[in-house]
Amino acid sequence: MSDWLRSLEGTAQGHQVALLLALAAALLHAVFGALQKGRHDPWLSRAAIDASYGVMAIPFALFLVAWPEPRMWPIFAGAFVIHSAYKLLQAMTYARGAYTVVYPVVRGTGPLFAVIGAGVIFGESFTLGQWAGVAVLLGGIFGLALYNLAHVKVDRDTLVPALGFAVATGAFVALYTTYDAYGIRATPDPFTFLAWFFMIDGLFMPVVTRARWRYLPSSELLPLLRRGLLGAVVAWFSFGAIMLATRIDMVGQAAVLRETSTVFAALIGWLVLGEKVSRGQLGLMALIAAGAVIVEVMG
């Protein structure tokens, strides 16, 4: 599998595979966000997810993939710090704002910074047409956030700080996307990076949230653990898909395509969380999808 992925790097077939991986990551990331924002405390939801995927990673990291080269340990340390800050900001965002308002802001802030970071670090460049696509996509994402802000009825009293945390979270999305793309390219076997990343990354939130578990009703423990297990599976495929996409193709383009997750998030908010979706929101979601198509076609 690793040899096949390496053979795709920089090829036309690799570009098509990366496109599919980025779109799959978009759908799965929207599901992941809804799982964290849903019925339970977002801090505990994230802790249950992280603990689950950390435990799942142990046999892969220790027995099934090659051990990391010495140069990878500082990279893992940096990833741990960046992702820990991201998770804290994400939990503070979801604890204060309606999902359909804050999620588009988080995702809209990320791709612009990710494209710029990919240009600086990896020497990638977008055509003028692709930048137009980015503008269309970001216009749709932030338009959706503003529309939701004007019409949402829940969490109004904490929405302003929630939006501030959402912007900061989006900046860290761009940071970890670019940094992790560097990390997964630094080792010959991409699955070594993924397995060890998940095992190390699963440590932080369970420790940070240990005091909160005392306030969880005993009747909610099993449902939360089930949510954690489901979220862990989603996280493995979502993060794994986008990281493999950045390994075999352009980081910036994969980051932009992943932000079609906003469309999926709105649909999940409507179908699963019971949040209404109007014609205006559907139009803005179409704009997001159009921006992603423009980026792909003009590349």
C-alpha cells in the first residue's frame, strides 16, 4: 500500500486519487464535528474520541508499521503542541456557538492560510483562476456564517466570543494542515506517521478533561463512549484521507477541497441536529461547491 501511494506522487493518477481523498475527508470531517458538537459536553466528546483513537493506534504503531526515524520525534512533538492548542480552541468554540454558525467560520479561515503556507513551505502556486475559485469558496463559507449569524436563535449571548474562537481555530487548522503535510512527507512510510500521530495525539484531551468526568451522569457514560468509538473511526479515515492527499498531491488544493465539508456540515445540522436550512443557505452551499469546482478545473 505504501509503495503504491509513493508511486502516485506527482502523477495525474495521484491527482485524481488525492481529489477523492480530499472530498472523502470533507464529508467525514463534517460528521466528526457534529459528533463533538452533539448531545454531550464538547470537551468530553473530544476526550472520548481521542482516547478511543489513541488506543486503536497502539497495535498499529508498535507492531504493524515501521518505527519512526530519529528525525521524526521532534516533528511529532511539534504536531502534539499544535493539535493540543487546536483542540482547546475548538472545544471553546463549540461550547459557545451554534454548530452551523461557528463551523463555517472555522473552515473558512483555514484554507486561505493553508494555501499561503503551502506556497511558502512547499513552493506551491495557484493560477489566477484557482485564486478566483478560492475567493468564491470563501465568499460562500463566510456568507453562510453571516446568514446563520443573522437567523440563529440558540447561544446568542455567547456568539461573539464563539466567533472569535472560531477564527483562531481556523488559523490552527491551516497550521496543522501545513505542518502535518510536512511531517507525513518526512518519513518513507506515510502510515508510520499516521499510526504514531494518533497514538501520541490521543493523550492530551483525556488528561485535560479528567475533572469534567465527575459531572457526567452515569446513564450518559455508555452513550458517550459509543460516540467516542464512532468518532475515532471517523477521525482515522478523515485525517488519514487528507494527510495522504497532501502526501501525493498539492497541499493547498487538498486543503481547499476539504472545505466543502461546510456543505456537508449544513446538511448534517439540518438532517441530524434539527437545524433548519433555508433557500439562502442552500444557495450559499452551492457557491461553496462551485468554488471548489473552479479550483479543481482551473488547476
